[in-house]
Amino acid sequence: MKINLLSFGQVADIIGEANLSITDIQNTEELKDWLIDKWPKLQSIKYSIAINRNIIQENTELQNEDTVALLPPFSGG
Amino acid sequence: MKINLLSFGQVADIIGEANLSITDIQNTEELKDWLIDKWPKLQSIKYSIAINRNIIQENTELQNEDTVALLPPFSGG
Amino acid sequence: MKQKKPQEVFIDGPITADFIAKLIQKHSTKMNIGAHSNFLGQVRNDKINDQEVEAINYTTYREMAEQSVHEIREAVFSKYSIICLHIYHSLGLVKAGEINLCVFVSSKHRSDAIKACEEIVERLKKEVPIWGKEMFDGHQYQWKKNT
Amino acid sequence: MKQKKPQEVFIDGPITADFIAKLIQKHSTKMNIGAHSNFLGQVRNDKINDQEVEAINYTTYREMAEQSVHEIREAVFSKYSIICLHIYHSLGLVKAGEINLCVFVSSKHRSDAIKACEEIVERLKKEVPIWGKEMFDGHQYQWKKNT
């Protein structure tokens, strides 16, 4: 299973890549744990998660080829 | 005693002059009666009266050289 | 940078897009501004008893109108935290599709400019002695009624 | 004349006064319009810890942002009686004093345009994935926080 991981703003600064391909992650809780394990600085950052452009509020199963985006608070306008 | 009488919009259409000089009118009630007497069509027209640029709400004594304006409902903007 | 000095309000004929562009451009030097709220009134080609409004001819009682706009400016400057405020209204003929009113308010944060702009438009329509004569085809007309 | 087809939202760099003038000018052919409500966001030179913001660098998650703006457009068109609606936001560098947001709403009567414009600005700030990076002198920056 392959997931496209996009990151933006301050999250992208920490991860260092705006676009990653990841495998073997089943759901969004698992993803969060994996992220903090790999980039501990993310622990102090507030961000939302969108799956295929829709923000999710609770743990969600991931499908093959899903696009998952890590979205720090918006500051446009 | 001389009063400068200004009229605007529909009132000026009826009076036919935007600027008149009138004498021997003591107060605004007297003025209204005089106007309707001279231009009976004014009876059906709603207008406010301003003395020296300030709209008055009740009968007001006029002073020499006052500028009295007849103001139909505003429609700017 | 409150501009409380008397400002020219009336413009002969329509307010052009170019005039508004210059107004916007001028504010680029005021870098404490974060928001502009801009209201434009445009003449509609309303149909009234089968006749179409081709233009509105605006007249005013200028001395009283300028005093009245000045009072609105002062009131709005004391009520809201705004940086700049411009009010322009056309006199004379403005054709359907052309602009006859421009209220342009600038502030640090958006809510002041937005609220002030709306309040000015409402007060202007009620309090400022301006009259619009709706001109139909030929020489017919009727005096506009604000609703 | 509801314009429900996807509209270009993002503009590279600042939104110029000339761009806004052209937008205004285009509406002169729509003679059922009586009111335009136009909100402009301008970059402020805020001082943060003694450093001055010289510019904001905007980025977006474009696919999601366009979908989100489309949803806002649809919602506003069903809620208010408006004729036209344009939303533009800058991407990339916008210097202090320059314009990064333009919301332009047109309606027959003023209250629809005014309310719709205000609602769009509020929703846009909350719902559309755009990020501003406040650039200080040199290479320092911080991520903007909307309040």
C-alpha cells in the first residue's frame, strides 16, 4: 500500500520535503505516531490531516494511493 | 426682512426657480402656507425644511438673511 | 494619519475605474493598513412602466451636503479604528453601468473598515442632500426614490 | 448571470490596482448591477520582536484550496441574491503595502453584496488552505498566525 504524503507551511519546514511516498501505514493515528517518531519536533506543532482534500476529525483507515496532507493552521486572506 | 429660498429636486420643478428672494414671512409655518397658496401642487409633495443648512422639525422663527431650503426626500448613493 | 481636513466629495460625471485604481495605488505607501473596504454604487437600467432608465442626473445642495459628509466622517473616525476614509459622489449625468458612488475605508484590521464602510453608505443615503433624476429615452424623467 | 464555472483564484505576486480597475470596468456592461462590495487585503509592515515584516510569501495546497473556494462560492450564491462574485488571492512574494486578496461581489441591492463579501472574507481566512510566511530583513521568517 502506497500513500502520497504532502506537507505544508511549518510542517514542511520540519519534514524537509513537501512530497513523500510512504508505505505500510494503515490509518491516521498510526501515521501521526510514525511522524512524531521520525520528526520529534512535530510534537509541538498543531496540524490537521486531510485525506484526498477532505479534512478528517478522527482516526481514519487509509487506502492505497490516498493523498494525505498535513495542514498547519491556515493564514491566508 | 429678506429670506433666501432655495429649492431642489421635485420641489424646484414645481416652483420653477431654484433660488428666490422672499420678504414678510415670519416663520416656517407661514412659509409653508404661502408656498401652497402660490404653488398648490406642493400640497402633494413631501419635503423637509432646512434653515441655514440645518433641518428643522417644528415651526421656527425666521431671521433676516436666513437661507431656507426646501428638500424633497434624498435619493443619492 | 486621520484625514480630518475637508475633502472634495463631488465629482463631475461618473467615477471611473481609473480614478479608483489611483485611489488604491495611493494607499500602498501606508504600510500600517491591512484592509480596505470599498463600496461602489452603479447606475442600474431599471425598467419603470416599460421605460428603461438610461442615466441618472444627480444634483445636490452642496454646502449642506459637504457639511453632512463632514459630520459622517467625524462620527465614523471616532467610532471605529480606521486609518483612511474617502467618500466620492457624482454630480450630473451618470449612465447605466457607470459608477456614481465610491466609499473607500482603510484600517489595520478588517472588521473596522468593513463596519465603517457599511455605516457610511447607509448614512449617506439617508442624510446627505443629493437627488437623482432617472432619465428615460427622450426627455422624460422621474425623481428617484431611495428604498 | 451566475458564474458558477471554475474561476482562477490564484495570482502570482501582488494584485495590482490596474487589475482591480479592469475588474471594475468589466462590470459596466452588466446594467442590472447596482452595488459592488470590494474587500482588499494589504500586507502590513508589522513589527515583531523589533523586526519589521518586509513581505509575506504565500503558498497553498492548490487542489484543496480551489475546491474550498468553489464550495464557498456555491454557498454564497445560494444564500444571497448576488449577480457576480470574484475571489483572488496572491501566491508567492507580496511586499508590505501591496495587495494579496481581492473579493469583489456585485448585486442589484447593496445589502446582498455587502453581507456576501464579508462572509466570504471570513470563510476564506478560516477554510482555505493558504499559508503566509512573514519575511523579515535578511533570511529570517516566521509563519503568520491568523487572529
